[in-house]
Amino acid sequence: MAFTPHEHREFNEKRKNHLAANPICAVNKALGNPDTPATRILHKKGRKKYYLDTSTYLSVSKWGDSWVHANRTKARELGLIDI
């Protein structure tokens, strides 16, 4: 699914605000390392339908994002994702 330039701009603003309010990587925090800064957004319910829905945003580091994609079952068990 392709997003419009307007949707990208809106997402970037929401991402910036979300990371400012939630600056710690939720994955690292769940795994016992609560000091890792978040640098990106992971969509807990998938990106397509929920791209602009901030209630599905999870602040993560690059490593945390990769970890979730490599460990989906464990991420679900920890409540990090809903898909």
C-alpha cells in the first residue's frame, strides 16, 4: 500500500511527537535494558491500516525493531505487538 505525500508528512509529525513523549525503546525496556533511546516507530498492529493511528505506535531503537521482526512470537508474548 502506497501512502500519499500528505500522509507521510502527517506521519512524520506524529512520529516526532510520539518519540519526544516516549523516548525509550520499549523492546529494550521489556528485555531489561531501560536506558536505550528510541529512534523509530514500530506499528504494533501493522502499518497498512494503522499508519496514522498513534495508539498503535511503539517507540523502538533500530535493534529493537529488528528484534521484534525476528522474534514475533516472543514480542507478542511480551505485549509489544498485536499482529
